[in-house]
Amino acid sequence: MFATCCLTDATEGQQMVTADVEVPTKATDVVVPERLAHEGSDATAFECTLQPHADGLGLVYDVWPAYVQIVSVGAGSAQAHNFEAVEHEHLLPNDAIVTVSGCTEPETMRQQLESKGLLTLKCVRPSKLVATVSKGESKLGIDLAIHRTVGTCMWIEQVEDGAVQLYNSSVATTSQIRPQDLIQSVNGVEVVVSKMVEEIQSASVVELVVLRVPGTSSH
């Protein structure tokens, strides 16, 4: 299902396979995002209901082993929800869908998202970590899963001997790069995963912007 690459050697990935805001007038009307109490994470969670729409779901998404990642939001149920919802409950690129109508297994969630009925989603807005790793002449030491056609991020399968492991030994636990994190950008290169891979391979120092969904990353 996944194509992986151990960077030094990148392997071809495969596709996995889409306002008006009401302003509260009283303090009692204010809805604050649900903070996820997990190792000081600033990730937040929210639930939303998507009504059937003539234009369809309006989401482009990528299916990872632990959740479904929103890639983009267009016309359809998702955009209609965003027009009505408070800002922190908008569906945004890189949000993680962790439950769809009671289902938590990613492939089952994908099937639910392809259905035409009413959908109830639980979403997590990931926390963001910026890590600068000096690679020098050594390997970075991470195995990645990449989806070149739809995907805009790279999934960390494993951290092995190399520059990332050395980096992890020098920082706090919450700042470490872990399996099941997503890499959003490399030295400012983002969206096109093939370019991100090239940057990792060619640069001696890499600044990685990493996305983390609490409860999925492993040490």
C-alpha cells in the first residue's frame, strides 16, 4: 500500500486513493478549541457534521496508517461547513481526520468519506515542530512513505541510525522527531514531495517542519 524510501535512496511513491463567520456577542457564546492534553502538545480537536451536497464532499485527502489527512478543501460539503462554522472549527489542509461516523480505521474512514450520506467527523489540528538537523556527509536515518500524486507530506515510518537519531539525543522528548510524524516541508520546500526528497538528499543541513497528531507518534 505504501512506497517507502530510506533517505539516502528515494523510492518512487504511489498515490493513496478531497465566509461568513458568526461573531459571538456574549462571553458565554464563545466556543474555545479543545486542547489535547498530551505531552504539552498545542494540537486541538473538534467535531463537525457534513451534510450531503450537490458538489460532493469537497475534500482531497490522503490516507495514512493512523488517520486521513486533508490535502485541500473545495466546493462541496466541507466548504459549506466552513462558511457556517466558527473559525477554529474550519476544515483546513493538514488537519487529520481521526473518526468518520464512528469509524477509526483509515481504510474504513476512506470508504465512509466516499459515501453520499451524512458524515460526522472528528478532526485534529496537528501540532507543529521545527527541527534543524545537521546531516553533513552522513545519512539522515529515516524511512519515509511518500504518495507523489496526491500527497503533500511525507510519513516517517522509522527512525534509524543517522543524523535524526543524533538530533533526538540532544533535545527534549517533546522536540524529538518520531515515527508516524509527517514532514510538511524541507528547507522551505513543500507540497511537491519529489522536490522535498531531493532537498533532503542534497542538503547538508535540513530544516524540517514536522506535523504531529497526539496519540499516533511513537518513540
